[in-house]
Amino acid sequence: MASELFNRRDVIAYFIVAAIGASLQLIAGSLLQDWFLITYEQALLAGYLIAFLAGFFLTKLFAFNARNSAQTKREAVKFTMVSVLSCIITVYGSSIAYQYLASEFEQLTFLIPFSVKEVNVTKLISQLTGMGLSFVSNYILHKQFTFRNTGFYEKLKNLLGL
């Protein structure tokens, strides 16, 4: 069971897809926080939503052998459900980590060479912590739920009368 769940090909493919999403999330959240008067948590949420849009298609195309499935609508609904949980884990996990680090340690920042962009390392470490927690739950849920026929989608359609 564990070797089927964590097979090398799926883990590597999912890691690459997640790294692209994480990069989008980090860049978008950082820029939005710099450009607009939004909080750290709002920047995390906005970055997550931007990365979510690319995430479904990249995950479907490159991870879990779902490229040729004829169940895109079903997978999109289930992907969205998993992503809501993932968003909560990312935003609140990052926020809790940041609150802890900010209360226990001095803020660390550095200036990106040849730019005016200052990076708050404390926030970056916090966000990477939340994203790491989200990565693990996403991998398991997408592999075992989103891109697998579980009968859940049919039950949800019946419940909603669709």
C-alpha cells in the first residue's frame, strides 16, 4: 500500500508540479503584499488562488496518469474540494508558524542583490512550512481521491439532484 501510494514516478512528477505552483504562490503573494496594502494572510490567500488556477491542469497533465481520463469535470470538482482544505492548511499553517517565529525570534530580512526587493526570511520560512504541510496532504488526497474513481462524485450529484 505505501509503495503504491508513494511510488517514485508520481512523487517526482507531483513535486515538480507543486514546485511550479509554490513558485507562483510565493512570487504572487510577495508582489501583492508589496504593491497593495494587504496583510500577510491576505497575500497568502491571493497567492494560493493564483497558483490554484494553474495547479489543476498541471496536476492532471503531469501527475497521477490522469492526462487521458474522460473525467475532467469530476476531477475538477474533487480537486477544488481538496484545494479548499489545502488552502486552509497553507494560510493558517503559515500564519501560525509566522506568529510563533515572530514572537520567539528577531525578524530576519535580506535585500535581493541588484534590486530594491527586501525579503522577510521569517515570513518566507513560515510560508514554506505551511506549503510543506499542504504538499503532503495534497499529494495523498489527490492520489487517493481526486484522480481516482471513488463513487463520491456520483453520490454528490445525487445528493444535489444534478
